[in-house]
Amino acid sequence: LNLSNKPYILGFDLMPEYHDALANGEIDYIVDQNAFLQGYQTITCLCEYLIHKKQLPQGPQYLPIHIYNQYNI
């Protein structure tokens, strides 16, 4: 192992405390799963089903993830 390099430290979801830690160099990467979009899409599909009788999506529903570092935040 090349221990002269610091280990990579990850944070999950783009929360304010992780954003600040990333900007200060305390963590290296944030993997944002976009929790807001997950909840929004779930409620939207449910409302469309209940109000407009649209069919619910079948199978997995994939959403984008974002990986941030101090240079692209």
C-alpha cells in the first residue's frame, strides 16, 4: 500500500455540512443520490396513478447520481 497518499473520504448526498467539508478539503468526494428527486418522482407517480389512472412504472426506475469534488462543486 502506498500510505503516503491520504485515503479518499466520501460523503453521501449534497448536504450543507458535506458541502463545507468538501470546500475545506476535509473530504474528497460527495456522491449525491438526489434524495429530493427520489421523493418527488415517487409522489408524482402516485398522484398520476390516483388522479389520472396512469399505469405505475414497472421494474427499476433509475435516477442520475452526481459525483462532486472541490473543483466541480
